[in-house]
Amino acid sequence: MVVKLTDRVHYDLQEIERYSLQRWGRKRANRYLADIQTALSLLQEDPDLLRHDSNISTSL
């Protein structure tokens, strides 16, 4: 499975980094971003980790 990130996701990641830097510093910001990257890698390796929810658009 290929995980594609939209422009909105890139913007949100920048905002997570910015907020985390201001609130908790570089170390925590780096940890959040690394954790997100790890989660995306796990999903790419094993798409069955995702659960189906008919209330969520299939495009997400």
C-alpha cells in the first residue's frame, strides 16, 4: 500500500511542529513527527491495521 499525503496533511504536520516547538520545544516536536512517520510506515507495511467505518469517506 502506498500512503499519499495531501497538501493539507503537510500543512497540518507543519502546524503540529510549530505548536509543539512553541509549547514543549524541539525534542518533543521531533518525537511527535517521528511517531507520526512510524505510524504511516506501519500502515504502509500492513494496511489491515486500518479499520473500516462506513461513516468515514472511502477517500480518506
